[in-house]
Amino acid sequence: MTEKFDAIVVGAGPAGSAAAYVMAKAGLSVLQLERGEYPGAKNVQGAILYSDALERIIPEFRDEAPLERHIVEQRVWMLTDKSHIGLDYRSDEFNEEKPDRYSIIRAQFDRWFCTKVKAAGALVICDTVVKALLKDAQGRVIGVKTDREGGDILAGVVILADGVNSTLARDAGYRAELDGDNTALVAKEMHFLRPEVIQNRFNIGEKEGVAFELVGTLTKGKIGMGFIYTNLESISIGIGCMVGDFEKGGLTPYGLLDELKAHPSVKPLLAGSEMKEYSAHLIPEGGYKAIPKVYGDGWMLVGDSAGLVNSIHREGSNMAMTSGQLAAETVIALKKEGKACSTQNLARYKSALDDSYVIKDMKKYQGMPGFLHGNRHVFTLYPELMSQAASTMLRVDGLDKKSKEKQVTKAFREKRGLFGLVGDAIKFARAFR
Amino acid sequence: MSKVEEKLFQNRYLLDEGSPHIRIKNPAVCKTSCAQPCTFCCPAACYVKNEEGGVDLTTDGCLECGTCRLICQSNGNLEWDYPRGGFGISFKFG
Ligand SMILES: Cc1cc2nc3c(=O)[nH]c(=O)nc-3n(C[C@H](O)[C@H](O)[C@H](O)COP(=O)(O)OP(=O)(O)OC[C@H]3O[C@@H](n4cnc5c(N)ncnc54)[C@H](O)[C@@H]3O)c2cc1C
Ligand code: SF4
Ligand code: SF4
């Protein structure tokens, strides 16, 4: 290929497809490269899609995208070995005309998104690994090198939407290798059931869905979280921990997933299902402090490659799309002004990102990763204490309620100490602020 | 079949026979100076302890997550790459 593109986008996940779509729609010549057999072939997500980010790019997506169920109920469960204590929130208001979140299946969603990219006029090539960035004598990125024959391709700018591992950004020196203490590994399975069974079991209507977030003793004091999401005719279930925690031993990713599936509160939800896929993926969880420089001479990082994930709220795909869109808009504006995608000019992308919810939210929760590292007991102690408290209060065994209350308070104090409890509350509140 | 193998059996792979995308640089390092975390961290159990006290790597079931690359950082004993374009795991759902 001797043609020079306005932009090359590496990766066909939500970040890459958002960037490629927005630029192609504005009439720029765009090449999108994906290493998978098809977009989504390498990608794993829970997956909850937040409407807002996509709606700003493709307003009519609800009529076209492969959406599973809109979420009407969220459950947060704290698990101990034998019990769970939970908080449910369900509202008919989630049955609005334009629901704000859906469960999706990434392999299908990514394929759809990429058909939109093609329809907007971009050239999309799958089955192709980008091996390195091409630079000129001044170190400016001028294109990419692929694993195809004669695979050097030139462009005015290269947008790296190559996901959490981003070996390209690492090899180019734009980003350090991922750190196991700031990166989670999640193992996931897809369990198939008839739609009526799912609807009965989860107490939901035909298109309605439920999302569970799970924490507890399962992760044996390691920083970890699980999830269960209902799709049209399947259930996504997964659980993960920090890589650095797995490294210490005592847990395997598949062992942890099997324990979750066997938990007495979870097992009946999956009964009779057929498991059709097992997957695993990393999540960048370093938060605001771990975000690398996101632009330079002829290049930008978007989505997971820039570490844009809010792990507290399990938001990543939305930040990926928004960052992709903002990067694209920067390129479009520079093209209009006849300016090059130099370091100085691409600084606009950073400002736009800073002004958006992406960086604002990441800043808001910047204390969270640190808090969790220093306070691993929140994953074991609290679920246990809460469950004990509930059990004590709910059991009818001849003990009066006042004495029961005293027992509960005593257990909390003994296990953590009053200062510990207050301290945790303050630290937790700070991390959330 | 082990539990992990049963799981992986459900997946769709296009194998690039004879050209594994991850390689152990120096097997002696695995044997002598490593706690071998890859043998319990890899979600596809691609790394297995062998009888000589070292580690055998078979990438056929690899989910291309990147975990082994992270945990072997301190030893720098892995050559980690993606499979050739189109090869490796192809998630139907993801
Ligand atoms: C288990 C799990 C659950 C999650 N749940 C949620 C959730 O419920 N909601 C949410 O919003 N977020 C969630 N996230 C986060 C979300 O999945 C990510 O933030 C999002 O996918 C990032 O998008 P991306 O486009 O940056 O990267 P990716 O989706 O990873 O896409 C990167 C793409 O680049 C391609 N690629 C990589 N390297 C190359 C190369 N060298 N050459 C060519 N192509 C390449 C890959 O094949 C891939 O298609 C979850 C993540 C995980 C792992
Ligand atoms: S972590 Fe690296 S050095 Fe250690 S056993 Fe595994 S491959 Fe070998
Ligand atoms: S990339 Fe992931 S699945 Fe593949 S061998 Fe490494 S740890 Fe195992």
C-alpha cells in the first residue's frame, strides 16, 4: 500500500471503532486494523454498555445494535462461604423509552460497531497484527508496520486503541509495562438457558435484565470482585482479582470462578445451563495516577491502552468510546485547519479529555486503588460481620433483640476495633469523594 | 480432562501449528530461580510443572490475556507476542 491515510486506528474494540467511525463520517481517509479474525474475536467484557457514550456517536444505536437486555435491577451481594447479604435496587423507571444501560455480548457488539465504521467509509482490515510504529528521523510517528507482506502503511496520525496490553505503546516507550498490582485478571463463562427460564428465575420481563456485583470471602482477602449479568438467552458470570494477588498463590482464576459458581446463593441461578465459552482478560485498574501520557508526535492513546477505566463503577467501554471520539474530533479539527498532528497540536486531545467526565471521574476516585490495597479486610471482614449480624438479628432463638444488638456491636468492635471501623469509614468516604 | 481443559474445550481456536506465540527464553531460569507463578496464574493453565523441576509451556489453549507476561517481568524470561493475525482464540461471545 503506497496510499497515505489521514489516520490509522489500531484495534476494533469500542475505543477504536468510535475513533474510526467519527473520523470516517467526517470524510477523512481512515484505515482500521484488527488482529482478530473479526472485530470482537479477542475481546472480553461483562458486559454492561452505558448508553450515553454511544448515543453521542450513533444516536440511533438502539434500533440497530445487538443489545441483550436493558437493566432494571442492580444487586450488590456480599458473600461469605455459606451466605450472602445484599442490596437490591429495582425501579420501573429503568423501563424508560431510552434505557441508560444494557447487557451486551462483545463479539457481536464489536462486529456491529465495525460494520458502522465500514459504512461510514473507513477501510477495515482484520487478521492483521500491527507489529510496530513507523517513525521518521525526528521520532515522529508516520505509520505502522504489520505482519502482512509489504505491510508498512503511512498515515498522518496513528490512534492506538489496542487495549490493555498495548504492546505498541510499551515498545515505543510511551507507556511502562503493566504492573500486576494495578491490573486485574478476570475469568468469565457464558451459560445458556432458555429466555423464559432466565425471566422466571430473575423475576424479570421479556427484555428486562438484572446486574449483580459480588464481593466477599470468596477472594480470600484479595482485592477482587465478581459479576453476574443476564443476557437474552445466556448468563455472563465472572470473577477476578489483581494479578499481583494471584501471584502470591493460593488461588487460581478458574478455581475462583468454580467456587463462585458453586456458592449456595449462586448455584441455583445457573442450574441446568449449558456452558458455551470460557474467557479471560485483563483490566487496567491503576486509576488516575496510572494514566500515561496520552499523546505525542503523530500518536494518541485511547481507551484501555491509556488505562481509562473506572473500576469502582465498572465503566470502561464508555470511556473507551468517549476518548476515541475526542481523539477523532481533534484530528478532524486539525485537518480542517490544515495543521499537522504534532505533539503541540494534539495537546487539544488531552484538554478535551480533561474537560470530559472521563478524567473528572478518574480523578474523583483516584484514592480508591490505594485504599483497597491498604484495606484488604473490606473484602472478607465486612461481608462476614454483616452476615453474622443479619443471622443474629433474624434467628428466633429465645434471645431478646436488645441482647442481640449488643452481640452484633460487640462482634464489630472486637473484630475491627472502634477506631478501625471509624477509620475505614473515613478512608472509604475519602476514596469515594 | 481437567477442569480447565473442559472449559477450554468449549472455545474456538485457529491454531498456528508449529509457531507458538509465547516462548520461555531460558528454561533453566524457571527451574532454579523462580517460584513459578505462571503455573497457577495462567487462566488457561498453559504452564505446567514438569518432572525435572522446570515448567512446560503449551500455548494451544491460550486466551491471550497477557498475565504471564506481567508476572514474568522480574525474570524477563518470556518472549510474549500475539499470534499471527487471525490465529489464536476467536471468542464467539467474549
Ligand atoms: C471481564 C470484564 C468485564 C468488564 N465489564 C465492563 C462493563 O460491564 N462495562 C464497561 O463499560 N466496561 C467493562 N469492562 C472494561 C471494558 O471491557 C474495556 O474498558 C473496553 O473494552 C476497552 O475498550 P478498548 O477499545 O480500549 O480495548 P479493547 O476492547 O480491548 O480493544 C482492543 C482491540 O485492539 C486489538 N489489538 C490489540 N493489539 C493489536 C495489534 N497490535 N494489532 C491489531 N489489533 C490489535 C484487539 O484485538 C482488540 O480488538 C470490563 C472488562 C473486563 C475484562
Ligand atoms: S514466571 Fe517466567 S521464569 Fe518463572 S517459571 Fe514462569 S516462565 Fe519461568
Ligand atoms: S497470555 Fe494469558 S492465557 Fe495465554 S499463556 Fe499467558 S497467562 Fe496464559
